[in-house]
Amino acid sequence: MAKESSFDVVSSVDMQEVDNAFQQAKKELSQRYDLKGSGAEITLDKQKKTITVAAPADFVARQVIDIIGSKLIKRGIDLAAVKWGDPQAATGQTVRQVATIVEGIDKETAGKINKDIKGTKLKVKVAIEGDKLRVSSASRDTLQEVIAFLKGQDYGQPLQYVNYR
């Protein structure tokens, strides 16, 4: 019997690139003429993997979020990995909005991916291992078909395909 080939389906974000994008956005916020004295602030918590935007108005907060989004895209971070919460009223007529950076595949999403792969009727084995999935098969072509299938699906977060062997 032929040796089995496999790959892992993961969802990871390079936090150093997020930090670089945050620094660029912070610099642009301090230099842009329409936002310079507006009182808008952004903070990054690397441990909690959150970005917080505080602004005097909802309109300004949306502008700052657009700036952060453009910097993340330039740095190669998929915006699907950033989940923005609803705007909250903060002290002194300001608005606060918090974004969490999604890393790892939760059990519910992993189960949905597993079910979708099994629904393709391809001869593959799928194992959920913590926050990743391992897909294995005797045929490398079959694994390529699975990757192509998953790239066509939307699970609300970016997926990467690593350890292909």
C-alpha cells in the first residue's frame, strides 16, 4: 500500500505583522490632517489579541477602522481574521469599538469543515486535532481536490494549508 500523504488546515495570524500594521495606522492617525486633533486613539493588546478604537464620533471611528483595515491588507493579513464588535458609548460623548483577532479553528467550525469534506465523497480521512484539522489520503491528487474545495468555501475566517507531505 502507498504511503499516506496529508496536510493540516489551520487558521493563524502573524501577530508581528498585525503589530506593524497597528504602528503604521497609529502614525497615519497622528499625521492625517482630518484626524490629527480629533482625539481618536487606537490600542493593541497582543496578549488578548484585541484592537481598540476610541473616537469622539461614530464617523471618526469608522475612518480609523478603514485606516487599520488598509494597513492590515498591505501587510498580508486577511480582514476575515479581524472581528469587529458593535460600537459602544464610552465616557464623554466618545465611541469605543473593539476588534478581536481570530486564531485557531473552534470546534464548531472544525466540525462544519469536516462535514463538508465528507460531503464531497472523496477518499480522505479527517482528524480534528485541537485547533487544526489533519486531512490524509493515499492520493496526493485527492488532497489537492480537497484544498481546492475548501478554498471555494467561506467559514468566516481565513484558512491556511500547511505541512503538505
